[in-house]
Amino acid sequence: MKGLGVSPGIGIGKAFVIEKNSIDINKSYVNDVKNEIDRLRNAVELGKSQVNELYLKTLNEVGEKEAQIFKSHEMMLEDDTFISEVESKIKTEKVNADYALREVSLNYIKMFEKIEDEYLRQRSEDINDVMTRVIKILLGKKTADYSKLNKDSIIIAKDLTPSDTAQIEKGKVAAMITEMGGKTSHAAIIARIMGIPTVVGLDSITQKIKTNDVIICDGKSGKVLINPNEKQLNYYTQKKLRLEEINNELKKQIGLPTISRDGFKVALSANIGTPHDVEMVLENDAEGIGLFRSEFIFMNRNCQPTEDEQFEEYREVLQKMGDKPVIIRTLDIGGDKDVPYIDIPKEMNPFLGYRAIRLCLGNVDVFRTQLRAILRASIYGNVKIMFPMISTMKELKDAKKILEKSKDELTKEGIPFSDNIEVGIMIEIPSAAIISDLLAREVDFFSIGTNDLIQYTLAVDRMNSKLSHLYSQYHPAMLRLIKGIIENAHKAGIWCGMCGEAAGDPKLIPIFLGMGLDEFSMNSPSILKTRYIIRNLNKNEMEKIAEKTLNMETAVEVEDYLSCLFSDESDSYLNRCKLRS
């Protein structure tokens, strides 16, 4: 069987199947509205107490960054706007509290589930986790019992919420397998940090596996074997030992410079969505933050965050990062990311419509408030500002004018800000890639957003499963565009980074190194492995290999060629990549 591997490693043990009973919520009408609201408030208070217990448990047993997940859950339960919406529904419709809570929560969940960005889309699970907790309290239901886990248990479940994962004892769990979930779900994030191999997306797995079945779980490839034979068991036991050796070696990369064998130095940065993500960034020894998705601050709320609220978020990240650079991408909503308090019209083609920098230029007050907050926070660290979805020179110049006006305002008000903030743009639209030589004259850096650049260049909706075979970061057209962007940046004397998913692809890292990419920004867990790869490559050699891929005809041809050379599953690649001390 094969699912989606979200936390690498090999787990071998006996299955522990968790059966979760569904919660039936019936709509009923109440006569005593005040009593129903009191029930809700009492359940919310008890929920906060339970969440705080999970926070302290996770803080002591796992770490601060993972514990922060439950601080965000607590913030939801303390959100007056959210709770007021539920209370209002109870009052106006005279319905039961559990029904009202579910309906209001589902509105938020649906909003997040429509988002294309996987990181933000997976945040719907937090709302669902909090909702489920309070509803269980209202209905007197018990939570799942993990106390009966034995050593080397393989947890099998329909899904695992952050609350479930936090209750799991690391020493007893060899792996986790679920029917639902994604790479950026909090459960997956915690699993990676705890070092628990995890596979998600296996349909009906709770029916196919019985408790005490012997299971092998490959958290990287997504393969799951049920009751394996002796040959399979021996193979994966040896593979498990080998991976443990490699992981121990990777930890030795901490503190080393990211520099190729022939002396080409690059920056390794991380992508984040909230200040809570910074701890993982620092633990994995990232050299900066290459993408701070600021839109998360604007979501899951009913009113625009104030300048002070945004300032506090940016300042927290900058202070934690010290003198390491932090690139804040300005508000990127619209398309798949709606917020209720900004008027975003319904469009036939929202991904090609009123979004990102276009929306900001049409809502100058919203844009200026964010820029002022970033500028104010700039004195607390090394901030850089990046505008998303630039397609024309006019958009870039208009955005820069608003930035300059924001600086003038703060100067007149006597509010300090850094006077050496670099300004850059994301190159994620083909028009921007084609005129990148012109755009480079107006900015300090580029950051290539491969996720959107691929779908716009290849005219492929990356969320459409029927077209998934056409969506490829190995397409020669993509590689040619990327090479041209990097070259145009360097000709203008500016640096060029990449913050799309391709930046962390082990097969493409050597190619981008050969093209002269200056900064790679990726999810934090990929940082040390990428440093491992780059430190054991020769840039001059990679230039020749990169040039060869540009003359290939298909994405399949490129990927097959790179797989033979750089697949981290091959012994030849691992043996060639001997770590430098």
C-alpha cells in the first residue's frame, strides 16, 4: 500500500488501531437561551483548561515550538469575535450550543479549505480540533485513550489532531498511519520533530489493518506493508539502521557554512507562516527566513488586524531571529484566500484576478497599514520587504511609492525605522520572468515562487488531479525561465533566491546551484539535508549538468536524468556525498 509520506523514517512494530466514534449533532430549539449561552461559556472555560494542560505536557515532553500550537488553540477559545458569533446564533435562532458552535466553526473551516496554499489550508484542522473539543465537553463525550500503547506501536487512525498527537508517548510509538492529513498539518509537523515516521492519505486503512498486525511504515516513500515476509522485514530493518546513521550525520551540519566544494556560498533560509514557526527555523540552523507569509495574520478573524497588532507579530519574529534576515511577503490574499472584511468580488478566474499586489494597490489603506507596521518593526532585526505577484513595472513602482509615503509619514510622526531595508519581488508570473532584466533595476533582490510560476507558465491548475501529470517543476521551460531570472538578477548586481517547493527538491538543488541561485528557502526540516547536499557538490560541475537539462525535451526526461544522478535513495549518491568536517 502507498500513501503520502509526511515524516521520514522507518517504523516497524505492531498495529494499534484507534477507533473514533463520530459525533452526532442534532439541531434543537431551546427556550432558555441564557442557560444555553452559560453552557457554552462553561464548556469553553473547561476547554481552555484542557488545552493549557496539553500545552504544559507538550512543552515539557516535546518542545516550546510544538507547545505553541496549543497556545493558538487557547487564543481561538479566547477570541471574543468567534465566541460572540456562536452566542449570537444561539440568541437569534434559539438553537442548542453544540449546533451553533459547529455551524460557525464550519464557516471558518470551509474558508480555509478553499485555500490553495497547503500550509494555510491545513490550519482548518486547528479550528476543527478546538470545535470538537468543546462539543465533546458539551455532549459529555470522552476523548481517545492512548494509555494502552505498547512499545513500538504503529498507530492506525482515521485522522490525528494536534491534541491526539500531543498525548502520544514518543518512546512507545514507532510510526503513525492515517486516512486523512497533509504534509503541513500540525500532526505531521509534530511527528517530524518527534522523529516519528508518518504516512497519511491511505483510504480505509482502519478497516484493512487489525490491532496487533505487524506493520512496516516508510515515512518517506509512503509505503506501508501489512504482515511482511522475512525478506521484507530484514530489508527494512537494515534500511532503518542506515537512515539512523545518516540522520546522526546530518546533525553535524549545524553550525557549518553552506558552501560548495569549490567555494560557492549560498544562504539557506526557511519559509514560515506564524511567529510560532521560528523555533523550528532556529533548531534546524536556517540562516534566515526567506518567506514570511504575512497573510496568516489577516485570516481567521472578522476584522482587519490593526497596525499595532501586525507590528507585534513582525517584531516577535525579528527579535527571535536576531541579525538573521527576515523577508516579509506583503499581503497575499484573494484567489483561494478570502477574508470576510475585505471586499473581494466573485470572479470567473480568481487565480488570475483581483489578488495579492493588485488587491493591495486597490486597498491602499490596508496596504499602507501593513507597510507601516513592518517599518516600525524593522528596528528590531534585519527585515526585507517583498511584493508578491508583480506582473508589470507599473505595479512595482506604485507599490514602492506607497512604501515611500509610509516612510514619510513615520518620519513626520517621529517614529523610528531602519533606513537600509532591502525591497524585492516574487517572480511568479511569466511576464515578470520575461522582463526580469527591467524589474531588476528597481529592486534589491528577486525570490522565485516556483509553485505559481509553474502553473501560470504551463497553464495547469495544480489542484486539478486530472492535470497533475502536466504540473512539473522539471519541465525544461521552467528550468530555462529560472536560469534567465537568475542571470538577469546577477547582471543587474542583485541577488536571487527561491521560496517555492522546488527549492527543497534534492534532485533540483544541484541544478539551481549550477545556475548560481544565491538563496534557497524551504520548510525548516529540509535545511540540514540541503546543506549536506550543497557542501558535497562542486558548482562548476553542476553548471555543466544544469546546461544539459536545458536541452532536454520533456519533464520526464529531465527527472529521470536527475534521479539517476542525485536520487538520495541511491547508494552511489550517498557514498559520493561524504560529509566534510
